[in-house]
Amino acid sequence: MPARHDGTAPAQGPATASAPVPESPSEAVLPGGEYIRERHDDGRRDMTRPPIPEPLGVPIYDNHTHLEIKDGEAFTYADALRAAEQAGVAGVVQVGGDVESSQWSAALAAQDPRVLAAVAIHPNEAPGYASADTLFDALATIDELAGQPRVRAVGETGLDFFRTGDDGRRAQFESFEAHIDIAKRHGIALQIHDRDAHDDVVETLLRVGAPATTVFHCFSGDEHLARIAAEHGWYLSFAGTVTFSNAKNLHAALAVADRSRILVETDAPFLTPAPFRGRPNSPYLTPLTVRFMAAQLGVDADELASETVENTLRAYGSWG
């Protein structure tokens, strides 16, 4: 199976392993079925699912997840959402990265009240669409999906100079600017993927004009970028990476971030927070990241949780 930008491949065959959380609710009818991707397993990871943590005192939200990706044992979106409820995670933003996963995300959001959707062509996918002369058509599909009432963000889009070389950058910029326009025309949030491209992302946002709600998904910058974001009212969404002991740049960024613009996410099934780094991730682990961030800031975990909820609802609107 060919690998994708995120190390996943198209899912093949039915899931057979038993999920740790039984009794799925009525399942949505989704294009492609329960999974449309499968994360590559090199045989060296611990594939045991972490336990469900104790809920925080207030229900919280996972601002960015990929429930369409299978990672190890069977754990469908229905299982993931039920486990999230047990951990006090009231809702998620399910995120697309190509036409197929964006259609899947929009379909799930339309049928499940716990889910809102984001739709986009990931920057590492844009060069492939451009080479096939289908980027314009793909962007037209994203534009159409962005008009659905439970699609509340355009993302993840942006720039990635880590996985895509110089030959793919023109397509990335073209795609990024088109997504910015889509978000502004539909009046919804923009979720940015920014890897090794901080200066160019900021330059693009300032040159073409950032949407009113702009979110740096899985924030990977430092104190300097956090201050720029605060100056412009951009949101920083922290993933499990902020819990890693070597993430000094993220710890410094969190310390100076505008608290009214802090969000929390999992980016599941990737970036599992400590102490379970490397194991399969899921929205139910969001409380671990909130508790770590609160400890770093020296504030009560429920206080920070309440702030992230207020910020989340301001960014994406109500799940109700």
C-alpha cells in the first residue's frame, strides 16, 4: 500500500481485533466505511491503548483529530467518541487532508452531534494533485464542502517544507492561498499545518490577509511565533507534543501565549501525550494534555479547561 503524507495507507479489509470499549451506538453511513486510512506499523511501537484518564471537572473538546485513520487494533470512530465521552471530552473537530478524507469528515459531522468537521487538501498532498492537473477540481470540492453547516473550518492546510521539497512548494503556496480564500468567503476558521515553514506561513497570512479565525494546529513554533500569533489574534492549538520533555520551544511558547487564544488537540492517532508517547492516540487522551499545560502554567486544570472550552466555542461555534 502506498504511504501518504502522514505515514498512512488506504485501509484494507475489515478490522478484526476487539475494541476496548464495547457497544457502539448507531453508526453513521460514511463514504469508504469505518476507516479509509491505516497508519503504518513498523513493528517497534507499543500498540497497547492507554487507559481512559479521569475526566476534568468540565467537559472539553479535541480541536483536531483524524478518526478515519486505523492505528493497530480495531477502534472505530464510534468507539473513539464513546471513550472520549467517558473521559469528559464532549466533542471533536474531525479533520480532512484530501478530497476523500474531507468528504468522510463532513459526512460524519453531518450525522453525529459530537463531531464538527474541517476540510482541506493537506500541503503535502497538494503537489500530487497539481502534478495530476486536478488541484483546481480538488479545491472546488473543498469549497463546496466548506458550505455545509457542520463544516466549521478549512484545514488542515498550510506549508510543510519538511516532507515536500522545492519542486512541490509552488503547489503548496497556491493551495494554501486558495484555502485562505475559501475560509474567508465561508466565514469559518482556518486550521494551519506549519512544519519547518514558520516565516513563510506568517508572510502568506499577512500578505493575503488571514481569516478572522486562524488556528495554528499542532503548534510547533517557539516563543517568537507565539508572540506574533498573540499580536494578530491567532489561535495556538497544542497537541501531545507539548507534554514531551524535549519540547522546550513549546513550553516557552505556552508561557507567553495569549490565554484567550489557547486550544488543545490530539492530532490522533499521532502524537500521543506523555507518559504514553508512541502508543495509539485518541480524543479520550485530551485531558492528559490539558493537565500538563495547566501544571506548566501554574494554574488549576479545570480553570484552564474552561478557558480552552470558551476559546474553542469562539473559534468553531457550538456543537449543539
